[in-house]
Amino acid sequence: MAGPRARPGLVVAAVFLVGGVVVSAAAVLAVLGGRGNDVAWVSLVLGLLLIGWALAFQRLADTDTDGDPLRPTRLLSTGLAMAAAYVVVRLVGRPVDSAVFGALVLAAWTVVHRLLDRRVRRRRAEGAGDAAGPAAD
């Protein structure tokens, strides 16, 4: 059984959930109103990702797995950033190719950041292992 939830965590999840519902509703209205352009469709995806992120964030406290409990939240965060980048670039008036390029660059930046974090953790672990090795002799 999970313990009580922290109030700031509930507020963050509620803001993302309400934001996702609002964005999804606006996107559905835009699509059904005949303005079903690419921004409306990607906004619908963005709203659903916001809702999914809020639910995944709430489940972090309930996760008792040996794997990476942050993995779903990280994947949803990357998707959120890509969809938001696309929508913002398109709403500014840039063409579709600029929006796709911006979303892909953002995704690539996230992947590079994760790879560098992994490498830093590996080097720190190797350094801690080397420091403990000679002292054990």
C-alpha cells in the first residue's frame, strides 16, 4: 500500500491533467470545426501526452519495480517536448519542415543528454571502483 501523496506532487499532476484536457478539447473542437490542420492534430496528441504524463507522474510513488521507474515519464516528457516544439513553431508561422526539424533536434538533444549522463555515471562508478581497489590490497 502506498503512503500519502505529497501536496506539491498532486498539484503538478492536476495542472498537467487539466492542461491536457483543455488542450485536447480545444484540438477536438478545431478538428471538428473544419480547421483540422496539422497543428490541431498535433495539439490533440499534445493534450493526450499531457494527460498521460500526469498519470505516469502520479504512479511514480506506487512503482516498486527493479527497473527504471522514471522511464515512462522520461519517454512522455520527450514526446511532450517534441509535440510542443512542433505546435509552437507552427503557430509562429514557420513552415512544416521547420517545425519537424525543430522537434527532431529536440529529440536528438534529449538522446545526447541521456547518453552523456550514462557515460558520466559509468566513469564515476569506475573511479569509485579504482579508488577502492588499491586500498583493499
